[in-house]
Amino acid sequence: MSMNGPNVTVIAGGLSPDREGSPRPGSREADALRQSGVEVELRDVGKDMLPALAQNSPGCSSPCCTASSGRTQP
């Protein structure tokens, strides 16, 4: 965790066929948090996600992934 302030990992993307557009809402969320002074890491869903989170534990994680219906889930 950062000594300068809150540390958040925004988890974006997804494994569904409609994943192409799903990183955009995560990017918007990460940008808004950064503008509020929060240290943010944007992480795509994938095989390296869990090891990376275990190695660099965020203070908070915010999933922003696309469901099979194509709608972004907070």
C-alpha cells in the first residue's frame, strides 16, 4: 500500500466473448479515482491477475468487468 494515500486496483476486462469493450469502463473509473488523488493500478483479468494481486496487495480492489449479458458490472 502506498504511503502517500489510498491504493486501489481496478480490475477490468473479462473472459467473455464481448470483452473487447469492457476495459473502457475500468479505464474511466481509474481516471476518476486518479483525479481524486487516489493511487490506482488498472489490471486486466487474465492468468497473471491473481499472482500480481497477491504480490502487490492493494488497499482496495474494484471489479469493473463485463458480464455475459454485455453489461458492465460494478
